[in-house]
Amino acid sequence: MYDYEWDRLRTWLDQYGAIKDGIKSAEEITRINLSGNALKTLPENFGLLTKLLVLNLSNNKLSILPQSMKNLSHLSNLDIRRNSFEVLPKA
């Protein structure tokens, strides 16, 4: 079955070189490094990465995180240093 939201997120992650070739589903991804990409926002469907353990968002221009990040229940290491956060999602 085709998953349009996953395809959109995979394309977005791929443009930043954040995932390896051959990843077939969001559940395969446990680590992502998006540091130093001058990101201002993350896609709302970022919460599809439910098996994510480590996420590096340092050195960007983020000021808010998508509400869907609350779905990342396995996330144990989040680096958000050197950004411009105004609001973080409620747990």
C-alpha cells in the first residue's frame, strides 16, 4: 500500500542527505542528523518517525517544532542547541 505522507517525508529527508538509500519505511529510521542545514521548519509529518532514537537539529534556524514530534516516544537524544526556539510542543 502506498503511503503518501511517508513518501513526502522521505523526499524531504533525502534532500538533506539525512537517510540512507534503500530505506523503505519510517520505522527503519533510528538516527537522523540534520545539523547545520539552516532549517527554519520541520515538516508536520515528522512524527511518522516513531522509532527514532537520536535526532540532531543543532545549528539551524528553528523557532518551533511540529506538534507531531510528540509521537517520537522512543527519542532518547535530542540536540536542539544553537537554534531560535520560541515554543516547544507539549509532551
